[in-house]
Amino acid sequence: MSTDTSSMRAVAGDYEVDDLVAVTMTVNGTAVEAKIPARMLLSDFLRHELRLTGTHVGCEHGVCGACTVHLGGRPTRSCLTLAVQADGCEIRTVEGLADFDGTLHPVQQSFRECHALQCGFCTPGFMMSVAGLLEEGIGNDLSDSELREHLAGNLCRCTGYQNIVAATRKAIDLRDGKEG
Amino acid sequence: MKPSAFRYVVPADLQSAVHARAANYDSAVLSGGQSLIPTMNFRLSHPDVVIDLRLLDELDYVRTDPSYVRVGAMTRQRTLEFDDSAYRANPLIRQTLQNVAHPVIRNRGTVGGSLAHADPAAELPCLITTLRGELVAHGLDGPRKIPAADFFQFIFTTALEPDELLVEAAFPVLDPGEGWAFCEFARRHGDFALSAVACTVKIGPGGAIQRARLGACGIASTPVVLAECEALLVGNKPSEELFAEVARQAVSSIEATDEPEAQRRYRRHLLDGLVRRALEQAIQRTGARV
Ligand SMILES: Cc1cc2nc3c(=O)[nH]c(=O)nc-3n(C[C@H](O)[C@H](O)[C@H](O)COP(=O)(O)OP(=O)(O)OC[C@H]3O[C@@H](n4cnc5c(N)ncnc54)[C@H](O)[C@@H]3O)c2cc1C
Ligand code: FES
Ligand code: FES
């Protein structure tokens, strides 16, 4: 095996176990700078460092979806992302769904109107997943079972999902300007 | 739980990533993190060094040439799923990806990560094995091509050397008129498959099957090509009886596992149904009738 030690190696970062890593990101439109351990999960960074406790943590292995946030515009499991991986990225959490003037996002409006929550633990994750689907252009031409497939990455232990499916349909209509 | 502490290395390019890998044989490579981070959260793995590939934009591409859909290892699964040129060249790729986890997981999970992880129940390894695709590894000595059949060696074990990274996966394109299907059974939507079958069929001028590719996952420690089944198909006209015979042959190729008998029978039953369903769907897509 040839070991080419003469070549220039570009390493953007090399942090020892106890080092803190400087990161910058934009969270809900606000620039954030922090120094954090590399092992800190994005979910914990949002909740413990930024005190944005709307993002919930259920399982920490990607199964429940409660921790879903948008990273670079795409719904992402914040429990399966290191905060350092989000360096330089845009993050949107449930706290950033409504407009600055308090106008609800279509998905918030529809979850409220359709009573799509009971205890509310799963709700932020569901809303961030559905908001992502709305942005991808999901339509109401989908059958209920197709729609449920899209929602299957989020678990709810209370509602039985009926009203969550209804709220998703309503959110699509609101996005399309079909209802007031 | 939370990951244990580690040294964190962020290479700026492929060369430095390979050097970092070669210098730290006990490192973990972090691409999408959708398999690695859960195991770190539960302390099933506690690497001393984590090498994060997030700056390697050079490995984020989908290029379609006349023979292959070439996908860079850092391409997100969802990006490949939505890629129209890849879909036109080989629609089976999109259908297979739709069976991988949930959209939110596919937003982060990479094509290279899934293949390097080599879960015996995972869909992408099954697809690339069935299609006789090729993987490209890159180590200190430069790039190296590895046929899919040699790449997957055992549960979570690949032919990658300790200093090598997976950099590309090449999925063969389908011929015009070639039929295709991916069928799986999972306990819940988005779960890993209990068993899954990928297949392509091409009908010759006389109406007989000219080429057939059939593979499965969830039935052995690696994805498998069902070569005897393919041989049974070629030269024959598609029919229900033929598919039933092929399914019987497929079931006999399930490797003896230490599962309880009930589970083993269930798996045989599943595979039998999946093979027949996949063949019917693939034939339908050729426009031929059974
Ligand atoms: C809830 C849930 C459900 C899932 N369901 C499915 C499913 O149904 N089917 C399925 O196939 N997968 C499933 N997955 C796994 C998912 O597809 C992962 O994205 C994938 O297995 C790993 O890709 P990754 O990019 O996230 O890799 P990572 O998690 O970052 O890495 C995985 C492994 O591969 C190694 N590795 C990564 N990239 C490279 C590289 N370029 N070179 C060398 N080694 C590398 C890492 O060191 C690590 O050991 C699921 C995951 C979750 C959380
Ligand atoms: S806490 Fe992230 S998916 Fe459950
Ligand atoms: S409302 Fe309680 S878990 Fe969904």
C-alpha cells in the first residue's frame, strides 16, 4: 500500500474528544453561534442550548418522528443528526412555523380545526413532516392509504390517526387556497 | 441515550478523507447518520474517531450514461428517488427507494451509507446485486471497482478495506421494453423488509423470456441472486405455471437459518408469494400477457 504523505491534506476540522466545535446556523430566521461538543445531538442543541422545547424527543432512534425539524428545507430527524452536522445550515422548528405576526401556518390551522391532537406530544413532529410534504407539492389526489404511507414515519399514541389524516387533507386545501 | 465522546474529523475533500480513514482503522464514517447515529445513541457502537463526510460535495451526483446510472456515495436517497434522468434510465431504482424507510429518513440517508452498511434486509443492496451493478471504492491506492456480487460478504460486512471509502454505486440501465418490479413485505410501512424481491424481465421476439434477473433480500446473510430461477425463466413463455415453478425453486434457496420452524415456514410462504407477484408485475410492464 503506498502511503503518500507528501500530498497536501485538506482537513476542514479535527477536534479532540474534549474540544468544543464552533458552529453557526440560522434557526427560524435568526443567526445562531455556539461552541458545542461534537457528540451533541441536534435535538438536544435545540432544546437545551437554544431552549426551543417545541421539538420533542421520544425514542432517539428515528422511529417515532417526534423530533422532526427542517434542515436545509427538508424534514429531518433531529435525534439522528449531530448538531455539528448542521453547521452553516438553515433550521426550522415548530416555533418557526407561524408567521411573525402570529398568523398560523396552514398545518397549524388545520390541526387545530380538525382536532388532530390530544396530548400533543407527537404534534410538532407531525406538523413539521406535513409542512415538508406541503412544500414538496403533495396533493389531495392521493388515496387515504397513500396519504397514510406518507405519514407512517410519525407515531401517535392518542388519536388513532383519523383526524391527523383529515388535518393533512385540510392543510393541502388551505395551501391551495381552497378554503378560508 | 446519547453518543459517547469521540474525536471529530471533517475532511474537506476525498483525498483527506481517505487519509483520515487510513490513519484511524477504528474510525466510523458518518454520511447520513441514519444507521450510525441510532447505534451510537444506544452505545451499541462507540467509535474513538468519527469522520464526517458532509463536506464531500464531489460525491453528491447522479449521472446517467448509456450503460449505468452512476450515483455518488453522498447522494441522499430522496435525491436519487426524485431524479428524473435516473427514473427514465431505470425506473426500478425509484420503486425500490420508495420501500426504504420513510421520506424523512431518506431525506438524510445516503445511497453510499445504505450500501456500505450492508444490512441483509436492506433494499438497495438487493437491487444492485440483482442488477449485477458495480461499486467503486477509493483507498490510498486510488479507485477500485467491485462487482456487487463480491461486495456484500456477510451481515454488515463488505469488501471495503479498512482504508477504503465507498465513492460510487453504478446501477445498470434497463433495455427499452424491459419489465421491472420490486415487491416486499415488511411488518409496518417503512420497516426493513422481512423479505423482498427485485426483478427485471425482457421478452424476446418470439414471446419467450430472453433475459431475467431475480434477486432477494431477507433470506440469507447477504442479498442473493436467484440464478436457478433466472435459468428456469429464460427461453420460456411467461405463464402462471412457470412462475409457480420459479417460486418453488426460490423457496428452496433460502439458507437454513436458526429461526423457529414456524417462522421459517412463514418466510417460505412470503417468498413464494413475492416472487410470483414480482414476476407478474414485471411481465405486465413489458406489455406481454401471462
Ligand atoms: C426508522 C428507520 C427505518 C429504516 N428503514 C430502512 C429500510 O426499510 N430499509 C433500509 O435499507 N434502510 C432503512 N433504514 C436505514 C437507512 O436507510 C440509512 O440511511 C442507511 O442504512 C445508512 O445510510 P446513511 O447515509 O444514513 O449512513 P450512516 O448511518 O452515516 O452510515 C452507515 C454505515 O455505513 C458506513 N459508511 C457510510 N458511508 C460510507 C462510505 N461512503 N464509505 C464507507 N463506509 C461508509 C458508516 O461507517 C456506517 O457504518 C432505516 C433507518 C431508520 C432510522
Ligand atoms: S426522537 Fe427522533 S425519531 Fe423519535
Ligand atoms: S396526540 Fe398524544 S401522541 Fe399524538
